[in-house]
Amino acid sequence: MINVAMFDSKPYDRESFEKYNGKEDISIKFFDTRLTEDTVGLAENCDAVIVFVNDDVNGKVIDRLYSLGVRLIALRCAGFNNVDIKEAFGKIHVVRVPAYSPYAVAEHAMALLLTSVRRIHKAYIRTKDFNFSLNGLTGFDLYGKTVGVVGTGKIGKIFISICKGFGMKVLAFDPYPDKNLDAEYTDLDTIFEKSDIISLHCPLTNENYHMIDRDSITKMKKGVIIINTSRGQLIDAEALLDGIKNKKIGAACLDVYEEESDIFFEDKSGHIMQDDVLARLLTMPNVLITSHQAFLTREALENIAATTVSNIKSFFEGGIPDNEICYRCGRIEECKRDRRDKCF
């Protein structure tokens, strides 16, 4: 039996993973708490841990997991910027779920955009109060507008397809462009300068940390709409706030936030918000924030559980996990070398 500790588990996570618990030679212990240096001891007597985006899998946590006998870290998400890959190399293997439901995230990004542009959230609140006035609800057509899509992986490609369905012009940026994609690739400065809407669909790396900051915002069109369903640290939140206050940014649609780890996924309704930047963003009438829920569909949760369990089984059965992260380079894209064995 493969013993697994699953951290930061919520009811919707447990529902999708429970069907595998005690079956497939896997026994899963569910923990509400996030994985941190203080909680890593909960993984004692476990062969693997399942973690999510806000678990802190730093070097000290990895060393402690290794000393406890843990041999596999299974991310139930695509991004792995919260894992110290260099420290893991030679000690613990790391696998991920690279594509659980790209449609879920792309569709959520468009839902945020439409909600913001057509003031649907405001109209909903008004009509619930029997206020049927249309004053202040004027939006604009997406048809003919230019959208800049940063990142053309699976999610980015689907978002581009959706935008084209609305008749939008698409500019795209990716360090590894797809020659077969029906989009005009260009550089980031051009996207900043020419886009009416900018949507981020890229992983977080050292190179793109705070990709959107004060300098890039100054290059943008007045009234630009920014969408982020990827990673919060792609945007300098203070610079974003200033851009909104100065009316340079027309609207922001955020499913992620750079300091979200102690806030998102939790009920904070009975607490005073300690994060002043987030508190001010939430007061802005042209800011729409959801709490990292773009992935949250039935299909995505089922795919996450099935792929995570498959990753764990293939590893402990001696196979080569399809979704193992390449430790030597730490690059996001598919490793191109002939992988006839595990990384170490």
C-alpha cells in the first residue's frame, strides 16, 4: 500500500480523490492545513505527499520530507514555482498535472472579461434590489478589439480561440511560439502598446516576475483591461493599484493575487483584511476578483485526481512518470531529451 498525505485539501478536493482512497493500492490521509515547515511532520510514515499552489515546498521542507522517507511530491496543479526544484534534485521526485482542464481556465478568463465589460455583476446586484435603471452600465463591444495574449500554451490557445469567436484581433507573445497558431506573434512592448485587453496565460518564472509593473503600465493604452488567471506574481499589485487610481488601467480581472497564499481558499469574512493593497483593490468599482477558482469545474477536479493518482502509481511501480519535472534545467516546457529513465 502506498501511503500518501494530501495537504491543503478542501471538500471539493476530497470528493474527487476519495474514490481512489483505499483502492489502487493507495491510502490517502487528508489534511486541511497547508504544507509548511511547521506542518511537514504530518507526512511521517508516508511515501508521497500531494500538494497544491499555496503549499510552501521550500528547501527545508524538502529536506524534512526526505528524512521522513517521502520519495515523491505530487503537485495537483500545473505550476511548480512553490517547489524548490534544485533542492529536490537527487532526493525527491516531483510530478505535476500539466493539463487538467485548459478549457476551465480559459473560459473563466472570458467570463471575467464579459462580466467586467458588460457590468453584469453590478446589474445583478441592482435588480436584486428591484433597481432596473441602466445608468452607469454602458459597456463596449469586444468585436474588433485587440487582445494581447501572453503565453500560448494549451490555456492560451483556447483563450485565443474564444477571442476569435468574438471577432477580436489577437496579438500573442511566447518565448516558444507555435508556428501553427492562427495569431500574430510579437514582442511584449508591442502587446503593451497596442492591446485594448491583455490576458496572462503563462507560468511564473524568474524572468517574468512582475512582468506587469509601473514601467510596462506606462506603455499601455489608456483604459486597458488586464486579466490574470495564471500566477499573482506576474503583476506588481501596488503598480496595478496606482494604474487604476490614475485611470491608466480601465479595469482589472484577477483570479490570482501575488500575496494570496494566506488569504485565498479560506473564509475571511469574519476578519479584518490585513493586506492593504488587496483591501483597496476590492473597493475599486472596476476591479473584479475571484479567489483562484478558474480551475474549479467538475471536469477539472476529476482530471486532477485521476492524473495525480496515475503519477503516483507509475512512480512506485517502477515506471517513468509522464509528468515528472525536469530537475536539471527546471524549464517549464516539455523536456526534449530521450527520457529512458527517471531524472535520477
